[in-house]
Amino acid sequence: MTEFGCNEYHHNEVINYMRFARSKRLLSLKTVDSCFEELKDSRLVEETFTVDEVRDMLDGLHAVLRGEVEMELINTAHTNVLLLHQLFFQAEKYYLRLQTDISELENRDLLERVAEFEKTDFKVSDKANQDSSNPKLAPLNEGGVSELLNKEIAKLQEENETLKGKLRTLETQAMNVLEEKTKAQRALQDLQKVQSSHQMMAHSKEISGLVDRVAALNKDYERSVTINATSQKDLQENLVSAKHELLRVQEQLALAEKELDKKFQQTAAYRNMKEILTKKNEQIKDIRKRLQKYEPNE
């Protein structure tokens, strides 16, 4: 049946199914024959029959044959459903989706080709493969989807190995980077320790310098305080002596002024001036009295 596009494996599977269908068909035909034989043996015992008797026999035979044919057709349909279920279930394991074309089941050309195959090739194939029977469906072993799946699996395995190699390389690089990072951290810590020691030394030098400067400033301050105290004391003493001298000078000036005043009062000019002033004052008093008489309001 290679003209239908099937490979050898599927060709054998078709032959097994046709063998099964032929056995069921022969069994059905035997059932029909037995129905007629039973009618002959049980009913056809007389030489003549009436019309009603013949009708009754035919109706009985019709009922029996109808039941047998109906049962066989139902059984055939259910058998085909089970066959499709096996095919679909096996396809789902490989993530395949099978499609059926119901219209092709009534294709007269294909049906004739199947009948021709059953008459000729099926008989030859039946003799050649009568010892090799495979009651169960097996996975596809060559070509088609199985080959594509195998290639895809091989490709994925190869990519997986490549990724594993890259992962190992990245792990090695990561370890090297971690080691370098650890070394750098250690070097940084050592450098920080050295810098901290240098900074401590520098700070100690600065602190000692500041202490010396503070001590020198304290000495200068004490010296300046001592000097200021001495100078202040001298100034106070000078001030006291200056005040005393000023008082003495003021007393001397007062005495000198009194002496000058006394000497001036003893002079003739002072006496004449005093007499003149006295006369003038008396004249002014006399003039005021006269004015009061004439101009009392003013």
C-alpha cells in the first residue's frame, strides 16, 4: 500500500488492521449464514406454506438479521474509535496533533484502490508477514517527526553542553575575579594601616609642636603679666607722686596768688583804683534814686 504514501512499518500496520477487519467480516457473514440455516432447519419442514406463514418467516429472519447487522456496525464503529484513540494518545506523547478528513472516507477512488489492494497485495503481504504480528502500536523509528525530534534533542543537548562549558568558564573567571578582589582588599587594608601609622606619626608631631607653642605662649604670657604688673606698679607710684606734686604746685600757686593779691592791694595804684570804683558806685546809686523818682514805672 505504498501508493498511499505510507512507509513499510505503517504498511504492515494497515495489513494487520485489514486482517482484523476481514476476520470480523467473515464472522458476520457466518452469522448471516447461520441465521438462514436455522430458518431452514426450524421452519422449512413442510412442503407447502401459506402467504402468512412465509411473511411470518421473513419477518423473523429480517428482525434477526437487522439486529445482527446493527450490532456488527456498532461494534465496527466502536472498534474504529478505539483505534483512533490509540493513534491520538500515541501522538500526544510526542506533542503532535493529528487531523482527520471525514470526506476522504467516502472517496470512491480511494475505496476502490483499497479493494484492489485487498484482492492482490494484501494476499501476498499476508503470506509474507503471517509470522510477524505487532498487536500494539509502536513509536515512529525512522524519518518524519521522530527524526526531527531526535535532531532537536541532539541540538538541545549540544547547546546544553556548550552552555555548561561557558558556565564553567564564567565560574573560573568569577573565582579569579574574587581572588583578585581579595588581594586588592588586603593591599588596601595594608595601605590604610600604613597611612594610619603615618598619620598618627604626623599627628603626634603636630601635637608635640602645638604643646611646645602653647608652653612658649604660656611663658610669654607669664612674662608679659609680670612686666605689666611691674609697669602698673611703677605707673601707680608715678601717678601718686604726680598727684602729690600737683597738689604741692597748686598750694604754691595759691600762696603765690595770695601774696600777689596782698602786694597788689598794698600798691598806690590799687588804692586809687579802689577809691575811683567806690565813687563811681556811689554816683550810680545816686543816679538810680533820681531815676526812680521821675520814672517810677520803669
